[in-house]
Amino acid sequence: FEMNNKFYKELVHYRDKNTVLGEIDALKEFKINEEIKTMSTADLVKEQKNAASYLSKRKKELKQEGLSDEDKAILEQRIADREFRLALVNKKLGM
């Protein structure tokens, strides 16, 4: 039922805005891929530099004591998403 709800939200968002919402993992990867494809070289380099700072901060947050399991899971997902983004950026830049 929850997956159907996510698909419905994706379809409604696409119908209304003509863009992918990205709540479903496969569509999230597609959305990130499309964003990277449209970036200029300057934007790609900027994304690459910002990713290093972002990942460092989030990994530091992940090591903090007192984080709930839910917060840890959210941080781990955000780190994984940013690492996926960074890999695509590096690939497009030829690194």
C-alpha cells in the first residue's frame, strides 16, 4: 500500500510539474542522473567541491552520540545519495 502511494505521488507530481519527484529509489537515481546531465562544467566542479564539505560534515554528524536509529538511517541515506551524485559528477568530468 505504501509503495502504491509513492507511485501515485510520483505520477501526480509528474503530471503537474513534468519532473520526477524522486521518492522511489529507481526514480531518484533517474532524477539525479538527469540533473547531472544538464550541468555545465563549472556547475559540475562546484558540485564536486561542495560534496566534499557536505560529506565531511554529515559523516561527523553520524559519529555523534545520542543519535536515534531513525536519524542515523536518514543521515546514511543522505550520505549515500550524495556519494552517488559525486560519482556521476566525477564520471562526467572524466575522473
